Amino acid sequence: MASSSESERKEPVNEQMVANMYGALRSELNQIYSKITELEMEVSEHSLVISAIEPLDPSRRCYRMIGGVLVERTIKEVLPAVQRNKEGLEEVISRLHEALEKKKKEISDLEAKYKIRIRKHDGEAKEEDSGRKEGAAQGVLVGPAGES
């Protein structure tokens, strides 16, 4: 049974299955992008902490959050841990970039195989046109009808 589900994943039988597979791949791609962004923000925060505590006296007290608990340590103890965490995050980001490239290739292969093209919705074009019309009439005030 496992082999039949794998073959369905690789060879969809109708347009709806192709569209669902494509949508799932796009969703996975967006999740990878958001995770990379989140981790890059954490790396940035680690860099700020490192740059703030590096010039200080290594015997100075500092506080660090570990698993939701605030602990008191010295800079000498905390700095190497923060640097290791930053390096670990950078490694995870590089792996996610590799996964992102694989997913992009998988999506482009699917697009080429089934000749998938992204259409713009007509609603978007109409909204742009109505925005221009409203912009032309901007600044005109009209009072209620029937009042003198």
C-alpha cells in the first residue's frame, strides 16, 4: 500500500491533484522562507548580544534566559555559549537554504512537466483601475442632497 500512495504523489491523475500538489509545494516553500527569516532575526539578536558584552570585563555578572529561567552567570561563561548558539543557527540557516533550493527545483520541475502558469486574478486589475478613478476625484466634498 505504501508504494501506491508514493506513486500517486509522483504521478497525479487529474488537474485537481496537480493543483493540490503544486499548492502544497508552494506552501512548504513559504514555510521555509518564514523559518529562514525567523532564524536570521535570532542570529541578528545574538550578534547584538555578542557585540554588547565582548568589550566588558569577563568577570562581570550577566543574566541569561535558559529554558524560561533567568540564571546569573559571568560574561566569561555566557559569551562562548552565545557564540556557539549563533554558529548553530547559521548552520541551520544554510541547511534551510539548501532545502529551499531543492524545493524551488521541485516546483519548477512540476511547472515544466504540467505547464503550470500563475494567472493574475481579474479582481486585482479592477481594484487598480478603481483606485485610479478615486484618485482623480480626490479632494471633492459634496453635501447631502436636498439641503440648502
